[in-house]
Amino acid sequence: MDQGKTMISGRWKMKLDDQGQFWLGELLKDLSYQWMMPTYIPPVLLLESWHEVKSSEKMS
């Protein structure tokens, strides 16, 4: 995944921020994302089909 790109699959988003840190977001019922910085990508997510989207959201 390239820096500054956002990838989405179902309820999940992945992003590398401007500092190269990996973020994983999960879509919540209120249609916002809960962002986390995992230490690894859960293997089940590697089986998903991902596509690139425009990033318009900041992580906290």
C-alpha cells in the first residue's frame, strides 16, 4: 500500500498516513470510522478484496 492511499473492503479501511504509520478503520453503526493503529494486519483481512478510494477523513 502506498503512502497517502486509502483502501476499502466492506466495513474496513486501511491507510498509511503522511508519516508512514498504518491505520485500520472499522465502520460503526453511526457510519463513522473507529481508527486504530494495529501491530499487525489480521490475517482474515488479507483474504478480502480491496480497492482504492479518495481519503477525506482524518484519523484521531
